[in-house]
Amino acid sequence: MTVRSIRHGDASDGGADAVGGRLSRVDGPAKITGAAKYAVEQQLEGLAHAVLVESTIASGKVRAIASKAAEAAPGVLKVLTPDTIISLRTASDWFGTPPPDKPYCPLARDITFSGQHVAAVVAETFEQAVAAAALVKVSYDETPAIVDLSDGKAGDGIPVDAMTKEWGDAQAAFASAPVRICAAYNTPREYQAPMEPHGLIARWEGDHLTVWEPSQWLDGMARTYAEWFGVPFENVRLVSPYIGGGFGSKALALGHGAVAACAAKMLGRPVRLVMTRPQTFTGYGGRAATRQTVTIGADHDGMIQSIVHRGVNETSIDGMWVEPLGSVTSIMYATPNFSSKQNVVRVNSVVPGAMRAPGENPSAFGIESAIDELSYEVGIDPLEIRLRNYAEQDPEAKKAWSTRQLREAFAAGAERFGWARRTPEPRSMRDGNQLIGWGVAAGTYPVRRAYGEAIVRILADGSVEVESSSIDMGQGTYTILAQTAAETVGVSADDVVVKLGDSRFPRAGVTGGSRLAGVMTGAVHKAATAALDQLVGLAISDPRSPFHALQANTLVVANGRITAPRGDGPDVSISELLESVGRDRIEAVGDTMPANSSAEDRYKNYTTIAMALPHTEGDYSRHSWCAHFVEVRVDEDFGTVRVSRVVSALDSGRLYNPKLAESQWKGGIIMGIGQALLEEGIMDRRHGRIVNNNLADYLVPTNADIPDIEVISVGIPDLHSSVLGGKGVGELAIVGMAPAIANAVFHATGKRVRDLPITLEKLI
Amino acid sequence: MRDFDYVRPATISEALVAAAEPGSAYLAGGTNLLDLMKGGVTSPERIVDITRLPELNRIETLDDGGLRIGALVRNADLAHDPAFAKAYPAVAEALLSGASAQLRNAATAGGNLLQRTRCSYFYDTASACNRREPGSGCSALGGENRLHAILGWSDACIATHPSDFCVPLVALDAVVEIEGKQGRRHVTLEEFHRLPGDTPQRETVLEPGELIVAIRLPAEAASFAAHARYLKMRERTSYAFAVVSAAAALTVRDGKIRAARLALGGVAAKPWRARAAEAVLLGADADEAAFVRAADAALADASPPGDNAFKIELARRIVVRTLMSALAGTPALMPALPASPFSSLPGVRHDA
Ligand SMILES: Cc1cc2nc3c(=O)[nH]c(=O)nc-3n(C[C@H](O)[C@H](O)[C@H](O)COP(=O)(O)OP(=O)(O)OC[C@H]3O[C@@H](n4cnc5c(N)ncnc54)[C@H](O)[C@@H]3O)c2cc1C
Ligand code: SF4
């Protein structure tokens, strides 16, 4: 893959070390050399190995589990079944809703999906456990399964009233609109497919549990483990130094974690359990399959009069997952009349989960395809029609945007892409056998805000240490927190050590919804400012300080040295100053919680998402925005699509580190190419069983599929969104990619594909 | 733990003795065998590691002008051998369109011929599969079969053979050199793989314990070098098996086709030599009309066992395009995206 980036509007003229600088990932060398030790790579004395046994039917009851042969197999320590596993309590959900007072068993008797954990084998070695697990024979009483949304038994589902959004009279306005389009858009089940599979090591010492597990949310997962086992929150320690990709799937403690922790408790030994790749397709939920109908009523100038949107997503038989399908529909374009409603349909699947931009992603596929269809209907350029219907304020909340650089994104992207040279007719651009198409689509993601906590220490050698229980799954937390502390204290980033991924550190909420950078730069900035104040205070007032005689009001700390503002006094390093005043460290805790927050508020903030601030809180509506311009080439005979060029302009506010932000955007764009062209969980309709449950058959893009990608930052600092002015980065760029590609495919071929992915048989 | 014996013979005859035990399997690059063992799809009782057999990793030119490829020659070494790629460009292109660089570095020529099907049910030990467990049934029939066979399938099994390498090889009359207790024998690649019939578990004509020692290409295989192409339709540009592929080799003089070879991949349980199409081409004008007739002939007997009817039309189009590009001439350089319809795109890197 060749990737080129342009620096543009990165809101900083600082060096690489400062906030806004292009510092390379500080964790890069450790990862490249293999020195980075991931959670399940810990070597522990007496480690035992657990392997899961899963249901092979999608619906029914376990009649019996024959485990004798497995128990007798070499090295086997225990076979866990619903009958033999210790009983747990139900934990609260991620809003912290008090759970029903009933036991929780991570091994199922009642089967609601194929691949459900029914038993586990623990043995001295992994190989012994695998072999013994194959000897466990489970018999079932099978009942008919609801395979997916298209199953005749699935029905219309359950209305989710909280998702209803309405203003004006959308139906009437649609009925009287001179131009009407109405179409249905479907997205399949998709999977996060992180390189590092899910897994953990659990170790009990008395009633204290330590869990080494890749985690997007240490405090949330620690709470769940604590509630399951009925031990105090403080007794659970989560350790998660690096995460090999999560994309939403590693935010919650899951059933396999409970199994491993039970096994460790029952055996009195640490236990490791790592999912096989196939198990990662059923051990937790991918993105729910969705169906949407979008109807747009407009006038002949393409001005939208009405949008009526109906959405459906699948959920599991006994779990509830709502993929908010009207989230982009309701804010992208100005419309006087609007109606959006959503149902969820129960199918025999694991409960779906969060996957990069849950809600916004499929939502954008609907509305951004539909407006493209409207543009052809009224004969207006697809970019022009978007500008005509530009929402000057949040149409739903009726509030001003905090910042919305979408017009700028359209302009910058179009200019760089050369959009003006596009010929409007479908099938009007070609190169030999290849039809060429150009498409555009917009994307958005709300700014999710929460609170965070960090400790900053200035140490005797002049280095600075930052600790936080937040995590780095490759997005760059280690790096931007080093930059924040370096800039705030006045040292080089090389002199900052950032420690993350241990729940004993000061706390952080979930790393998801693109909130972490804004939250944690704020907290580190605050703690570092407090540490700096202490340092300067000591230098000014401590009688042993070389600056004491100066009687200055303030001092300058830069490049690790302390000087007087006018440069007329001593010039000493931080370590010299600390030595002269007889201190081995300065330490400050900073958090961004309101000052009067109770201990209970704090606990709730870090262990649930109930305290997150709504993006429309106060006077503003806060979102990131983007515009994707895509060129595709479609082989006319074979229907194979190749994305041959991408230019995306994005507004994530101020970028704390443009290099890392660009990487995340490109990652989102690449994932969007996969979503548009490749990704789809394929079910065996007779057995409700996923067929392509491995990375050879579940296709994600390879380097050879990815063309030049150019990303342009058009953001400006947005201080309504975060302390330092950034908005969200990680989720944004995938939003709108699939419709941009589908729109380009239509322009190339004249065929509108409304069912993802766009595979060759849909085009030949 | 599933215990198995591991033996590492030093000579071919030791290997044959070691593999004479029932339940033995030869281990070459291991890229297929070890995956199947880890998944519980096969559980050999004895692994006979042939990777140290010195005489099997040579590429030799024979006195009659033919070529002999030792069974242990790595896919990457063969594809990147300059003399080989020049003489048999379609074979090199097919090799480079397969798997990934890492796998090609490990995979051997003999192993490639014997790789098992990628039918998902074959890999899923919870599903019925006649090929894995004779008599248990075929889950793909009536199940998920979008990528399954359109030629030569039976009600017992509708799987395809996934190799790219084998497709141009069968077109070029390759011969498999086999060593067994009875001595050495030669079987054409066209006859080497079996169609499923009632015994899909019997995938080739190899008898238990027999060893592939080499693959031979006859002298005339190199005579097509100027007009030989491989085209592979797949869902992503690298690291994916063919939905359908084709190899074509032509000799053209005065606008007429003097010799024609055509084979299809991803359509049957064996690499599919399209002899009826070759008959149509022989002596015909070298033009698209002839290629369309040839494609019709190649697919005349095709039928879909399920949801894969699109593959028949796709295969026709691929035949025509492959013949067109063979006619246009073998490119001087290996395309950056081997065997891809987008191989001529500018600005695409080789390192896929
Ligand atoms: C993810 C993935 C993607 C792939 N994609 C492609 C692709 O796109 N196109 C493609 O063509 N292939 C592809 N392959 C398959 C790959 O080419 C084969 O796995 C490889 O060629 C097998 O060779 P090997 O030496 O590793 O065989 P092994 O795994 O060692 O052996 C395979 C079988 O052959 C037997 N065997 C090996 N050598 C001999 C011998 N000399 N005599 C008798 N028996 C022998 C073994 O006992 C075993 O049964 C892919 C594989 C993987 C894992
Ligand atoms: S097609 Fe062949 S390999 Fe696949 S399930 Fe049927 S019998 Fe098994």
C-alpha cells in the first residue's frame, strides 16, 4: 500500500514532541522487535490451560454432556460443565443498571446460538486440553432456529421507542413531494477480526483476582469480574499493557473470561484461555446485520422536503443490542420533516456488539446511498446536492454545531480529487475493459465525552512519569500522553514514561467511541499542570533553591531546564533543582471530574458509561465530520471492483498528533473498503452456523487491495468538545466509506448495489 | 494429547518403508497438513518428514528438452527461477497468484498438488462431509455452496480442487512422477486427481504410501512461452483462492491457431483440462469469435449444484479473456498483481 498524507490545518507549529507534533509511536520499537509482551504472554508458575467446547446447534437444550473420556485423557485437570462450574452472580450491564438477583452461568444449558460455550476442559498443556475437548460429547434436543433477519420466523421484531425521532409531518410531506425516492439498504453481519484473538490469564490469590487480558476498558471489566464473583472492586486487578486490535470487541468482560476465572478459582492455579480463531466469530458479537428503508421527498432542485427512515437490526434471543440506524440520517441534511423508527429482531445469534462506529456506520450507508440516488433522479451533481441540503445547525437537536468543517471537507477533498473533471453520466468513464466511477459520501461521528484521571510524577532524574488505567490498542495513547506531559511540564517526550493498562493506576472510562484521547489529554494536562506548579512553587519558595533569592513570581521550564523569565538568573536542570531542595519526586493527580463529585460518582464514571456527557449537552451539538472521494474500477466482464483512489478530508478538530490521526483515518478507510467489497458473515441456513469463521474465508483487505489513500485534515480546535480542542478520530473515517464506494460503483456501472458487500455476482 | 510418531528418513527408500505403516502421512511444507491436524480434520498416526530428502529439491532440464521439478521445490523458488518463469510464464504467474509470500516460501510443488479442498464443511468437524468421513453426507449440497464445483461433481461431493499451480500444469501436459514399493511410475496430471463419484475421499490415484518425487513438463510445454497466461478471479487481490481461474497457451501462425491449451481452476475437484475447447480452437482464426465458441464448448457440460450458477457465466468470460490475453502475448515482466484482471493498473506495488 502506498499512502501519502498532506499536512494541512494541523493547528500546531510545535515540534514533534509537543501536542500537535508528528511524533512517531513510542510503543513502535517494542512492537516491531517483539519486546512488547501482550496480556496472555505472561509466564506464570503453574499455569494451566483451558479450552472451550461449543454448541454445534443453534437452538435447543443440552440433553447431556459426556465428559468421562475427556476426564480420563492425559493431563486433564478438570472438565467444566453447567453442572460442575461454580455459580456466579449476574453482573450489571455497562450502564451499571442493577442486575436481577439471579445466578450467572457462563456455560449454557439452553442453547440460543451455534458456538455457545457449553463446557471447558482444563489441562496441564494447551495441546492436552485441545485433544480432550474433542472428546467431550454433547447431545442436544434441537429446536428450530431463527437463522437471520431474512428467516421467515424472524418477524418484524420489537419496536425500540427510544430510537424514534420525528419532527414535522414526514409522511404528508413525502406524499406531496414532486420527487420521491424509496429504497432498502442492507448490511450483513460483520466481524471485528482483531489480529490478537480474545483470551486471558486469570489468577486468584485468596479473594484477590488478577486478570491479564486485552481490554478496551480495565475498570469496566474489573467491575464485571468483581460482581460475578462477589468480591470488592478493589480486589480485582486487570492488566492489559498492549492490545492487538479491538475495534469495539474488547470493551466488556465476556463469558470466556468468566470460565477462565472460574477454572482458576476451582483449581487454585492460574489458568490461560485463548479463543481459537473460529471461536472469535461466536464468542462475542460482531456488527449486527441491518436493514433500512430510506425514503426522501424533494423538489426538482434537489431540496429535501422529507426523510422517512425505518431500520431493523438483529439481536440475540436473550440479549438486547440496538445499532442506532437513524443516527446519521437525522443530522446529515437539513429537512423540515423527518421520521425515523427502529425495530430489533431476535435471531439465534450471539448478542451483537460494538464494531467501529456502531450505528453511524450502517446509518450512513443508508442515507448517503439514498441522497446519491436522489442526485441522479433530479440530475444534480452528487456533491452539489449535498451542499444544497447542508445542515447549518443540528436539525434534530436544533442547536448550533460546536464546529462543522464539512463544507471545507467537501471543498478540500473535491479539489484534491479533481471532482470537477467528473462526467455525470453513469458508464461514461472507461479504460479498456474497466469501467471507472467516481463517488462521494460524507460521514460523521458524535463527540463522546467523559472524565478521566491521571497521575504525573516528576522524578529525581528529571524524567516524567504518567500513569493511567487507560489503554493503547494501537491508536497512540502512549504517544499522545507523552506529548501532553512533555509539553505541559516542559521536557522532551523522550524523557516521559507513560504507563498504561493496569487497573491499579488512576482510572479511565471505556476506550471506545473515540473518546479516550480527548478525555485523557485533558486529565494528563491537568495533572501535569499541577505537577509543574508544584515544581515552580518549590523553586521559587524553597530556601534551598537556587532561585530563592530571585524573588520571582514565576519561572520558565523548557527542555528539562528551569530558568527565570528574563533569563537573568540561574539555569538548572529539573533534576538539579530537585536535588537542591532535597526531593526525590513531585507527584500530582489530576482528574476532569466536577469538583464536588462523590466517590460513588467517580466509581460510576469509570466503571459504567452512565455518566458520559451527551454530545448535545448545553448549547452545542458536537460531531466529527468527513467527506470521502473514491475512484473505482470495475471489470465489466467479471464484475470485480477495485478501489483505485481515495481522497478523504476529515474534521476531527485539533489533532494531538497528526501522524497518528492520519493512521487511524487510513485504517478506517481501509476497513471501509473491506466492508464495501468483502466482509460478510456467511450462515449455513439449515444449522444457523457461521461457515466462514476464519481469516482465509472471512475476507478483509490485503495490501494489494488498497490504493493510494490521501487524507486531509480540515479540523479547527473545538474547545466545546475537549480541553485541548480535539474531536473524535478513530471511529470517524469508516463512516461513509461503504456508500462512497457503492456510489462510485453506480457511477461506473449504472448498477445500484444496496446490499453489502458488493461482490462480483451482483455486478455481472 | 493426540500422539503421533515423527520420522525423518534420509533416503527415498527409507521414506517409503516408513510410510508403509497405515495412517502415515508425508510432511512437506506443512502449510496444509498441519492446519488440518490442528483442526482435527486429519489425525495421522505417523508423520514422515520428507523435507530432508536431498534429491527432491532440484529443477532439472532433461535431455529431451523437458523439465523435471523435484517434489520439494518451494513454490516461491520455482516461480522466481528466471529460466523457469521465462519458459513457463503462465505457471509462474499462477504460482505467484496463490496464497501469500510466506506460504509460497514454505509450500512445495508436491504438496501443492495434494492440497485438500477449501470447502468449509470439510474443515468443520461438526458438519457431515463425505470427503472427511465417508458416508456421513455432504453438507455443502443444500448448504453454502457459492464457490463449489460446476463440472464433474457428484451427489457425494461438490468440492473443488483449490490449486492455481495445477491449472497451467495440466494445460501443459504435466506428468507426475511417483515412487512406490513397486518402483517408479508416471501418471499425467490430468489423470492424477479423481472426480468424486461415490468415493470423494479418494482424491488422487496415489496408493497409500506412494511418494510424489517430481513433476515433469514435456519439451513442447515451453513452446507456448510467447502466448501463455493465467487469469484468476478472486474476491480480493491477493491471499484468496480462485472463484474461477483459467490458463491458456497458444501457438499462432498467420492468424490461425496452430496449437491451443486451455484449463480451468476452481470449477471441479481436479484441475480441469478443457479438451473440447481446444478442439474448437485448433485451426480456427485467432479471434474473439473463436474464443467465445471455445468458452461455450468448455462449459457445455457445466451445471450448478446450488447457488453457484453465476460461476458458469463467469467461467465463460474468463476463458475468453484469458485466451485474448494469451493471444496478445505474454508480457515482458511479471505483472505487479499476478493473474489479476487489474494487473495492468499503474501505481500498484508488488509486495502483496
Ligand atoms: C491461507 C492459505 C491460502 C492459500 N492460498 C492458496 C492459493 O491461493 N492458491 C493455491 O494454489 N494454494 C493456496 N494455498 C495452499 C498452498 O498452496 C498449499 O497449502 C501448499 O501448496 C501445500 O504444500 P506443502 O508443501 O505445504 O504441503 P503439506 O501441507 O506438507 O502437504 C499437503 C499434503 O500433501 C502430502 N504430500 C506432500 N508432499 C508429498 C509428496 N512429495 N508425496 C506424497 N504426498 C505428499 C501431505 O501428506 C499432505 O497430505 C493456501 C494455503 C493457505 C494456508
Ligand atoms: S462438498 Fe465435498 S468436501 Fe464439501 S462437504 Fe460435501 S463432501 Fe465434504
